[in-house]
Amino acid sequence: MNATLMKGVNGSERCPRDTRIAQLVFPAVYTVVFFTSILLNTLALWVFLRIPSSSTFIVYLKNTVVADLIMTLTIPFKILTDSHLGPWQLRAFVCRVSAVIFYATMYVGIILLGLIAFDRFLKIIRPFGKFFVQKPAFAKIVSTVIWFLLYLLSLPNVILSNKEATPSSVKKCASLKGPLGLKWHQVVNYISQVIFWTVFVLMLLFYVVIAKQVYNSYRKSKSKESKSNKKLEGKVFIVVAVFFVCFAPFHFARVPYTHSQTNSRTDCRVQNHLFIAKESTLFLAATNICMDPLIYIFLCKKFTARLPCTRGRKIAASTLENQTSQTDNNINLG
């Protein structure tokens, strides 16, 4: 059995951790996610660079693309270290820098999904309203503040991982932190939980109201046009679906996992099960970088209109229409 020795925070117990799944399975699936994300988000970035930031929705989507690309660029470091293909010094870099960037950017993405949900909520509830929160300038300011605060909050996790790195100490990132670094890491974990659960509750409230509005509108009219509109309104639920599928499992698993790492009385077998649960749900959270493009496709008409395949179909249809028109004219002239 390929295992490493894991210490609790207080160092009073030793527990063998089976790393076969983490070393073999997760690097393989993360590799698939990495290449898929590179393809999808590079295309998304190319499209959004050609779309003006004329609405809050577009601004939030553009920031989401940037967040997804940054998270994507940190994944190769995790693949190399988890598979033990990289040197131990690379593991130190992951602990001190790339993992910190990954988590900070993930919570930027979580907040952005909350803002997208809020934007869709206002769009359906008050489609003709023009509050200050629906202006692109507001979205740009809020997005900038979010990036600044989340990275500022995470910076001490980089600075305070200042213990000397050795082949044994890098096996657990907490070993690189001093007492102050561990305390700050704990504070950041609490703040991260508050961020997630706040967005979670607000999103539930938004979509309860949206669901009620869509249902009431559907009941009032049965025309084909109305049904088509309701289908379009129903697509807003893709945001909440992506949010819950990707992020909810990780935050449900993270609480007991963190408790097991700080409580020396936790059974060793339970610790191993919670480790696998945490890694599995973390992978699910990472798949968000491949799921976000679904939001662009389902909800952003400007995005789909500029996709190369869509533009190709429009050009072909236009050409066919012109040829048909010319043929009809020739027939009429004849």
C-alpha cells in the first residue's frame, strides 16, 4: 500500500493515509478537466473580447471567464505534485502560491455566480427597471473590489508559509506555516465558509422568487409565444444548477474534514474517508471551470451569436437566401 504518514495538528497521533487514489485517479481526471477548460475558456475569452461591456451581466461573465482561466493555469501544478511526477520543491510552490491562488479565485467565482443570479433576478422581476446596481459602471467597481479583497485576504497565506521546506514538511502544507500562519489560515477558512453560505442562502431566495414568477407567468398565458418566452426564462436556473453541483458538495465535506484535522480523537479510518471525500468534492468544485461556459451559451445571446459555428451557420443561411432570391428573380424575369 502506497501510504504517507499524516500527523494531526497537535502531532499527538500518526495515521497512515492511503494515497493511491489521490496519486493515480485524480491526476488523470484533472488532466481531462484542464484540457477541456483550456479549450472552452480560451474560446469564451476570444468571444467576449469582441463583445462590449454594455451591461452588468456581460461584465460579470467576463470576470468569470478570467477567474476560470486563472484557476485552470494552477491545475497542472496540482497534477504534477499529486502524481509525484514533480520535484518536492514544486510541492512547496503549490502550498505557498498556486493553491492559494486557486482557492482565492474559486471564491471570486462563487461571488460572481451570486452576482449573476442577482442580475437575472432583477432582470425577471424588474425587466424595465434601471437601478444603479444594473449599470455596467457599478458591476465594474464591484468586480474590482471583489478581486482586490479576496486576493488581499489570501496574501498572508503566502507570506506566512515561511517555514523551511523539506521533502517531509511539504507533504502537508500546514507544516510550512508557523502559529500565526495557522491561525490566519483558519480565519480564511471561516470567512470562505461565510462567503459560500451567504451566497447559497441568497441564491435560494432569488430562485424561489424567480420560480414563482415564471410559474405565475406561465399560468396566465398559454400561447406558443408565451411558452417560448417561459422556456427562455427557465434557462436562468442553469446558474443555480452549476452553483449547487460544483460547490455545495465541497463545502458540506469541508467542515467535517477540517474538524478531523484539528481533532486528534478522530478515528484514523474516518480521517482517510474524509480525506477522499474532500479531494473528490474539491475535484467537483474544480469542474466549475468547464461548467461556466454553459451559462454563457444558455443565457447570453450576444455570446452565442459570436460563436464561430453560429456565425458560420448564419453566413451559410444568408448565402442560401440570396441564392434563392436570385433564382426567383431569374424565374420571374424569364
